[in-house]
Amino acid sequence: MNCKQNAFVAENGEEIEKSCTISKMVLFEHTWIIEPSDLTPHCPRCEIVTGTVRWELNGCLGKQGPCVNCGGPYLKLVSEPPRAANITIHEEGLDRRIWLPLGQYTLQPNGKLHVAVMVDSNANDPGRRKRRKIVSTFSLYMNIFVDPAEVSDD
């Protein structure tokens, strides 16, 4: 395994610490349960943290198309810098569902990626009265810092 080695040097010139940086594809899965409630805000949002990267998922169902109050549903990159990741989002169960097909997406900080609302033709009570389960998966490259002694060239 190849890694980029970094050495930290004290003011007197002594090497005080070595570290090794490895870039590795990491898979994160996040499950969000939205409980039914008349008190729940119209536009539910959830923060998702994947390592050092923060995302905001808006699970608003709106009516047909984007919500006029929040513009949801969407996925927003909250942290810096711009990020490329393989992402998929799906809502389990019947009724209306939010959905983002698996693909590689590049987001700018505070940039929004709109998520589709799939409507079940048998749905009769879409709103906030049903429990919802939204599953998101993210595959992205992360820099991992390790001790150079633990890294082999295999």
C-alpha cells in the first residue's frame, strides 16, 4: 500500500512525529426515521456526518414537485471543500417516497442536489401521518492518517 509520509519537525530540528496519509474509498450508510406527528415541522431536515464531511438531507414531500417553503427534498453539502461522492437515497415503504439513483455526484459547499419524489398511485394520506424510513449511502474518498510503521507495501 502506498502512502504519503509527513514528518513534523520541532524548532530545534528534531523530528518529533511521523504520520502517513492514505486516501481510501469509505462507505457510509445512514438511516433516518421520521416519526409521524402533527407537531413535526412541514419540512423535516437531518444532518448526516460522513467522517469530516457534513451533509443536510431535506425529506420534505411537498405536493407535486419542489416544496414552495423550503425547495425540498434535496441533499446539501454543508462542509468545505467541494466533494465528489457516489450517493444513493431511497425511502422504504409505500406511499410517497424520496429517491436519488446511485451515481457519482459533485457538490459545491451549500450547493443543493434535488431529490425526486416518487408517488404511489394507491396513496391516499401522504403527509406527516405515517412513519418514514429514509436510507442514504455515501461512498467517498477520505484521507486516513496512520502510523507509518503499521503500513505495509503489500
